[in-house]
Amino acid sequence: GRIALLDKTMEFFQTCDVEGKGCISRTDMRRLHRRLPLSAEELDDVFDSLDTGRTGYLTLEAFSSGFSQFLHGRRISVADDQNVNRAPGPIVRAKEALYQSQWEAKLSGVEDEEEEGHFSMLLESLGASSVFEDPGEVRNLWAQLRRDEPHLLSNFEEFLARVTHQIKDAHKEKKEMESALQRKAATHDSEIRYLYEEMEAQIKNEKDRLVLKDAERLQVRSHDLEHQLFSKEKELEHLFQKQKRLELQCHELHSEKQESNVENVKLKVTNDELCRALESTSQELGLAQEQLAMLQEQAARLQQEKEMEMYRVTEGLQREKQSLQKQLDLLRCDIRAYPLFHPCPYFLSFQFPQ
């Protein structure tokens, strides 16, 4: 726009008038050699074309009016000292075209560099140098507003500041969330390990308690059975001794052949009694043997029940262990499915001991 052109003209004039005199000479004009694609001689020709009064200096007004036309390509001429108003010849027109093309290319490059510099400074002041993924689009929009609608540039820069602040807040919140998730995962892993170790300790204690309880119960039962067996063996021995005595008495009775009939009857009665006693003793002996067999069978059944109880306890503990393993696998899947969480490697590789 025209405002940008006037700003550029003012900038060139200040480049020449470094002393702040308010006017520039031919020598001052040559300082634009580093800013424009013109040689010192060509800058002298431009100075001559602008110095219509041949005063040897140019004021800001004369420089602005003439140089603005030069920037727009409407006035580049090298006039004769005696013939200022003479129409330019072909050589002059060729030089004008050359100056114009060189100037436009240089001016475009200078403006691009300045725009890039101003935009970079803007991003640095906002702290947004590394915020936008594609700053080129933002720069193009900013440059377009700067050239065409400069009155909206401040609003756009305020908008960029707000957007930058929101993006930074979002990045900060994202990092805090990721850090919190990592801490939570580490804490959860520690809790899982603690719970697993505590569960293992409880299982071991319960197993030891059951084994000790069964051992104590089996020991008490074994002592009872041993005591009963010992008692039955004593009774059996007593019955054997009684049987021997009865057999001895029977033998003695049968050997006394010369006793009277009364004695024979008595002996017969006694013999019958002894036979009945022997039969009763035999029955008691058989009953004792049956009780002994029953005690032995009970001891075998108790041993089998103990083994079955141990098997049920072990199988229950194994099912609890498999359930905890499945829960741990589901927890890993949940943590991997979270989009912002990078699971802890120790937690993801944790396995229950076999």
C-alpha cells in the first residue's frame, strides 16, 4: 500500500541522512548501494533526476516525491544538464527498464527479508518460535494483513498471543497429565507387587496353618488309634491267656477218669460252661479283630481325607493365582490403550512366579 511505500522511502532517506541534517547530498545517496541493486554511477543518475533544481542536495520532501515515483516505475530518467525536459532516448529507456526490473527484484527480496525478520521477532516475543507446526501459513497471513490491512495487524497479533498461550497451556497440561499417568502407573505397579507379595505371604501362612492343623489332628488321631490298638492287644492277650487256662483245665478234667459220676456230671457241666466261655471268648476275640480292622480302615481313610484336603487347598490357591494373573493382564491392556501413556517397562514385563 501507499503507507508501506512511504515508510520504505523514509527508511531509505534515513539511511542516507545518518547525520540527521534533513537533506542528503550525492555522496549520501551512494549509501543506498548496499540496499539497492544499483551501482554508484547509477545512484548518481537517480540523484540527478531527483535534483531538478540542481541545488546539489535533496530535502525529505523532494526525495519522497521523486523517489516514490521512482519506486513505482513512473520516473527513472537521466537528464542532460542543459536539456532536463528532453524526451529520453532508447538507451535511457533501456536503462530505465533495467533499473526498474533490478529494483523490483531487490525490493521484493528486501521486503521478504524484512517481513521474515519482523515475523521472527514477533514469534520470539510471543515465545511461539516452536509452537506452530507450519509457521509459513501464519507468516503469509500476517504478511498479507501487514500489506493490505495494517489496521487489523494488531488484532491478529493479539490473537496469535492468545492462541500461543492456549497452545502452551495445552502442551503443559499434556506433559503434566503424562507425568501424572507415569507416576500413577509406577505407583500402581508398586501396589500390585505389594498386594501380590502380601497375597503370597497369606497363601503361604494359610497353607502352613492348614498343614500344621492337619498334622496336629492326624497326630492326635494317630495317638488315639495307637492307644486303642494297644488296649485291644492287651485284651486279646488276656483272652489268649484265659483260653489257655481253660484249655488246661479242660485237659485236667478229661484226664481224671476215675472220678465219680457226680464228678463226671460236674465236669460235664463245668466243661459246658467252659465251652460257652470259650465260645464267648472267641466271639470277643473276633469282635476285637473286627474293631482293629475298622481302626486300621479309619486310619487309612483319614490319611486319604488329608491328601484330598491338601489337593483342594492347592487347587483353590492355583485358581486364585490364575485370576490375579488375568486381572494383571487386563490392567496392562488398559494402560497400553491409553493414548498419552507410555507404560512403565517393568510393569508391562511383570509376571507372576510359577
